[in-house]
Amino acid sequence: MTTQQILLMTCLYLAALVAVTYFTRATGRRVMGARVGGAVVAFMPLRVIAFGEALGWWRIPFAATPYFVTSL
């Protein structure tokens, strides 16, 4: 994905969050709880990947670019 596509998708996700919050009439506490839970779950794979690489189970190639590049 290019930087422009990443920004577009981020804006679309934000619009979806606002729409779901409005139509479900979620309270601020419930929205923040969902966001914190989502952040925890989003960072868990990073720890699992680091753990797997430290044990030598797998290696994930890294490209220092703002978009995902597939490795063939």
C-alpha cells in the first residue's frame, strides 16, 4: 500500500467508528474500552513475532518502507 492509500483507509476506519458509535449510542466509556482492547490485541502479534524470531522458529524480512512489500 502507498502512503496515500494508508491515509485513505485510516480516514475510512475513523468514519466507520464514528458511524457505529452514533448508531449504537455507545457511551464514551464503552468506546474507550473498545479502543484500548483493540490496541492491546493489535500489539500482541508484535510480541509473538519477536518471541518467535528470538527462538529461531521463523524470520520475517523487514523493508524500511511505509508500505508493505511482499517477499518472494
